[in-house]
Amino acid sequence: MTDKKIKVLTISDHPLSPSGVGTQTKYMIEALLKTGRYKVFSLGGAVKHQKYDPHKVDQYGDDWIVQPVDGYGQQEHIRSLIRSFKPDMVWFMTDPRFWEWLWAMDNEIRKNCPLVYYHVWDNYPYPTYNDKYYKSNDVIVSISKVTHDIVNNVAPEVENIYHPHAVNDQFFRKMSDEDISDARKKNGLEDKFVFLWNNRNARRKQSGSLIYWFKDFCDKVGHDKAVLIMHTDPKDPYGQDLEQLLVEFEMNKGQVRLSKNKVSPADLAVMYNIADCTVNISDAEGFGLATLESLSCETPIIVTMTGGLQEQVTDGEKWFGIGIEPSSKSVIGSQQVPFIYEDRVSGADVVNAFEKMYNMSKEERENLGKLGRQHVENNYNFKKYEDGWVEIMDNIHEKHGSWTNRKNYKSWQLSNIN
């Protein structure tokens, strides 16, 4: 190994933003930088910025520079960075719909350095239309078992590594019973059963359905018995007007509480700890980081059996909450995504899951939570995530090389013309 550091260009949500994509990107970058063998230039997108000047991340100085961008960047910007930064690999993450422009120039990038895609895909049927995109990468790292299986079947010739998300248990861990009790009293929740929903207020997250079905649940057990905390933007333009829904459904008397402000990981961990259960009933979910954070805090979950959620709620033998099987699988689509399953749960099944969790003894829920924490430690622990990324990136650099020692890539192919 020479003294020359391995240079990585990353493109994703801003790695210092609180989004799931941003957080996991940050964890990956910091794992590389801790080795002292890497240097990173990050294009931070997906949010609106006030300034666009590149800046150093204080702790790492010249080894980590972040430049804010609109969207995820543009082709000319990438061309400029390839020439000036001369990365040894380009790493990018999130839904493939955002990367068609990048794959359109893969021949320009890959002749010099490998493309590494941290991939999420929500559901079956196998998206054969993604074949051309998958083949535009040197390595795909799959975020969930569903994604890993899909890539293996759609583009088996592409190197595909399963490496799921992780949570930082420095923050996401169970608090003492005394601290939990104090936090519940401080928030007026000492005599309430608390459900927590921590998601973006977007269509596939089923935020409106959740409120509507929670009303049905409260009608059964009493509107003074339970509280649903929704940590989200109630006015998100991609979702429903939740404040209006609470008025219309008469759920604005304290049954549903809206947590609108962004909070630190430590404060978010308090929310998971004061909750009796965390809920996610999305009709499509690549991974679902909030429920994993909840399990890390020993709080059980209720989830739709879709995407990455299903590997969180059970390991195939033990359960760490309640999994709700879809009552229907509609095949929906768009111009970019011609077909994909949308896993819809029924209101009756959701209310039944609420009742089942509500009627469990405290000891039963605590046991689910402890098993869930062990599941996280076994399969999604933070050190495993960091060490895994270092091993993956080291191997990619060794196997594929870059620039003067680029390997395993041809910019041309031979075809028979009949």
C-alpha cells in the first residue's frame, strides 16, 4: 500500500443532513476516513441550500470536503470533478429514478474509475427494466434482502453485495426506567399507551390512513387511553394536510400529537423510549430506518410485511413486533417505473394489530423489545456496518483499480450482426 490516499467521490443526500440516506452516507464516509487511507469529496443534494461553496468538515480537514448541490448534481459538474479531483471510485446512493443522468455518462466515468451503487428497491415483480441501469455499475451494494435478490435475478452478471443499514447505538439504546418515567411525565403521557410514527409525510407512507384507522382504534379502547405521536412535517407538499385531517376526523383533542421540528438523534431516541410501540404501514419501503432505531431502543414495532421492513420484524423464527400481511398487491407504475407491487394493508388488520399490542402485558412488550435489540446487534450493528464498508471499498479498489491501473472494464463490446 502506497502513501497515496484512496479518493472517493460520493453523491447522495447531504451527508450532514438528518435524512436516512444522508445519515447512512455519513456513517460510511466516517468509517473510511477513520482508517486514514481515504479522502472524500461529497456532493450533498436533496435539500435546498443557502450557499453552494465547498467546505471542509471540521474534524477531517482536507480529507472530507462537501459541496452542496441542487438535486444530485449535473453531468458537467461530474465531468469537472472527474478531471480535477480524479477519484478512484464514484459512490452514489438512493432510488435509481434519480440516477438516469449519471448512468447515461457511465462510459466517461468507468473508463477511469469504478461506479459503486448503494441500491434500494422496494418490491417485486423483478424490475427487468432496471437491467440497463444495473449493468452500468461495477459493483452494486444492496440495502435489503429483497433488493439483493432482485439484483441477482435481473442482472446476475453484476457484482452484488448485501450490506444493510445500521443504527448508532451510542444514541439509540434503552434508557433507564426512571428516565423513561420522567420523560413520559414531562410530556403528559404517564397514563397513556403511546404509538410513535416517524416518517416523511408522503403518499406511500399512508399517513392519512394511519390517522383514520387510529380513530377506529380509539373508538374501541377509549380516546383518553392512547396517543399517536407523528414525527413529521404535517404540511409536506408530497403528503396530506395532517392538521386538517385531525380536525376533520375529530382527532385534535390530544389523541394525535404532531412533532414538527427536526430533532437530534439523542432527542429522537427519547421518543422511541417513551413509546410503547413504533408503527410503519407504508405500502412500499426499501428499508425503513425508524423501525430499526426503535428496535435498537428495545421498543417493539408494527409494520407492513413489505420491502426491508419484513426482515426487521422477524428473523424467520423470532418476532420483534407484529407484521401485517398486505391485503392486496396492486401492480402500479409510472413512465419511469412501469410496474411494481404496492402492498396495501387493510384498516381492520391495522386496528387489530394496535389492539393486540395494546392488550399485551408490559412484560410481553419488553420481551419483544429485548429480542429486537438483540436482532439489531446481531445483524445491523454499527461496527459491522463500518467494518463492512471499509472491506467493500478496499476490495473494490484492489479488484477494479483506477486511472493508470483500471481493471475489469471494457468501453466496447463485440456483437453479432445478422
